[in-house]
Amino acid sequence: MTLDAVLRVDRAGLDLPLTVAPGEVVVVLGPNGAGKTTALRALAGLLPLQDGHIRLDGRVWDEPPRTFVQPQQRQVGMVFQDYLLFQHMSALENVAFGLRARGTPRDTARTRAMTWLDAVGIGDQARKRPGALSGGQAQRVALARALATEPAVLLLDEPLAALDAATRLKVRAELGRHLRGFPGCTVLVTHDPVDAMALGDRLVVIEDGQVTQTGVPREVARHPRTPYIADLVGLNLLRGNANGTAVTLDIGIALTTVSANTGAIYVACPPSAISLHHVQSSAPNTWNTSVVGVEQHAHTARIHLEGGISADLAPAIMADLDLDAPLWATVAPESLQTYK
């Protein structure tokens, strides 16, 4: 069953076209406040649309002003960011709750709930209440609860955000395995690029409620089209005009590239590809610059230069530079990616 939606909520500034095929995981990626959770709430029926539509295989769930299907009547399973497990219920009772709410007899609901807890690897925790579970275990209970009702659409709101780094790595892999086996339509929202790249079949990037880029993770990572996306994937992104292998950037720097192009293009390169010197080099793609900021990034320092360009330097290299003095930056032509 294909999910087809155009989500418009004026008060949130959201205008999001969305299509999800059976078995596909579409990740809606964007910064905080971009409209990601608003989109999920609209799909779940927790927030009516002001315009647009939501259809599942032609059946209308929401199409103002004529049709609005209540949340409990939609074939939706949802995993919330903080899981929203019932604290007074055991893990088993939490998973069985959705089934019971849909009229499944108690014994049948418990049997199916136990099957799902075993499927997500925590059947031995069935009698524990949420307060006695680890973050990773609580996340799996929430996932089992969502899947137990056999939804046509699975919605996940920042499903790994509440986990510590060590737990996140393991649970991300487990979640990916379950999503690959889910036959319905999955929409996952996150602001984390690692979660997006690891879990998504297709990415939809939204900024300020609008789609700025969409595509498979590899394509989005290699060819970012906004500064936000470039920053997520760790690239410098610049615009310019090309005449063969000669490119004049919008910020006035002249570069030579390996690939020939004509007209307006994007130019991208990793910060690690840019070197800094006090003496002008004879190498191609060298320009005069100055430092506007410095950030520590693990074992490297990120040097922010004029024109929105960044360079990553090892501490030993940075120690030999006077960052307050004029500098020369260099990038090899083969380190530059160009695309329309």
C-alpha cells in the first residue's frame, strides 16, 4: 500500500509532498523547528491538515475540508521520541495495549505481544515495568508496541535520540534490521545525519517547512544543495560559474577543477582537503584568506575562513601557524566535486 501525502499546515509553515512505497523507509531530515514532528503528527491524525491530502492506496485519511479520519481509525503505528510507555504497566502489557484497544481478546493480545517482544530480543524483560528497563530496552518495547498492531504505516519520531552513544550504535543496527523486514510504509524523522544515512532508503530534507533536497542517502551526501546539508555531511559547499575547468566562485575565488562544466554549478570539498600556509604557493587553487573562527573537533581543529570555507588541521600543523596573520589557502583540483 502506497502512502501519498501533501502535508500543508500554515501555522507551522509546513508544505511537504511525501510519497512512500511499500517496504520503503523514507527519512525526513532537518534541523530542530523545521517541521518534522508536525509532519508525523499530521500523518498520525493528531494534527489536521489545513490544505493538501493524505491517502493510503487511494483511501483518503485527510483532505480538507471534506474528510478527516480519526487517529484510531488509521492503520498507523507510532514510536515517539520519549517512547511514552505506560509506567504502571509491564513491557508485555504495554505491547498488548494497542491490540486490546482494537478489540483483540486479552489472551490473544498477550500471546501476540510476547511474540513481538521475542522478535525484538527482549522477551526475558516482559514482566518488567519501563522504569526497570534500559533506554535501549524501552525503545524496543515501543517498537514492538507499534508493530504488534500490524500497521500499514509506521511512524518514528527521533527513535534513537534518547539513547547514549554506546547503546545507540547497537540499537540503530537492530532497528535497521526490523525496518528492512517491515512490509508497510515507514516514515522516520530525525536531525541526526548518521541515523538518516544508516536507516533511510530515501531522504527528504526539509528546512523551514520546505523541501530543499531529496534522494538516496549516497546522492544527498555526495551532492549537498544547501549549507545545512553540506554541514551535516562534512563538506564545504560553494556556488560559482564554470567555463570548462575554470570556475569563478560567487565569493570571487578562481579555481581549476578536473571536470569541465558550463554555467552555474556547485563546488564541494571536504575541509580536510584545504591546507593553510603563510607563504604563497605556486600550486593551483591558491588564494589569500584570513581566519574568522576556530572550533575543536575531536583530534582536529576546524578553521573557519572568509567566504564560508572551512579547513581541518591537526594540532601539530595549527601550532606552526599564526592564525591572526594573513594566510594562503590551497586545495587540489582533484579534491573538488562539481555538479549542477
